[in-house]
Amino acid sequence: MTLAEKENEIIDDFSVYTDWMEKYEYIIELGKDLPPIEEKYKVPENVIKGCQSTVWLHAEKAGETVVYTADADAIITKGLIALLIQVLSNEKPDTIINADLKFIKEIGLQEHLSPTRSNGLLAMVKQMKLDALALKMKS
């Protein structure tokens, strides 16, 4: 599945919900379904700076693609990182680096997050792109 197809799937998933309370509940469910990150990756250097909550993000290369795992100490934040992983994980570094992530705007996510959560979302995207760049440079 291409990155664009994954984004469109998320847009479709969110379109079935009529109000933002339902959408928040869906985001929370995504967080609950996020596969656990290994404890050895819950280290200070994997904490995303710029998030009010603590978010651990680990990226590694698997063949030609980048695979992300993450965890967060807040339920909505965990759902947000789960959404980003759903789109960006298993993509090539260049695809991640150049992704515009139109789904964030399409589903109205930034307008419905508090300013601190919105800043945290941007910090997560930035870190995922930086990790992809770092892994690209290593190979």
C-alpha cells in the first residue's frame, strides 16, 4: 500500500464519525492497539522533544524501509503517534522525508487539538522525518 493510499484510508476511517468526541475515541482506540515498544528503547534519547507528554520513538531500517515503534504516557498522544506510524512505517526514507501528510489537514486534526498537542504532533512528524534522514545517511 502506498503512503497516499494509507492516508486515504485514514481519511475514509475518520469520515464515518460525525463529531469530534467520536473521533477522539477512535484516536484513543488506535493508541490502545499500538504494538508495544521494547523497554530497551524507552530511553531519554528516544523521547521526542517538543511534546508535553512523554513520547518514545524508535526507528530502524528493515531492508529498504524504515520501521517505527513508539509509546506515550498520554492516551490521545499515543493515538496520534499510532496514526503517524500507520502512515509512515514501512516506507522508504525518501518517501517519509518528502511526505506532506495531507491526512492531518483533511481530517481536521490540527484545528481540533489543543495548541500544546498540535505542537506535539508537529514535533512527532519532525522527529520521524529526522530519523528517516539519519537512517538514509547511514546506508
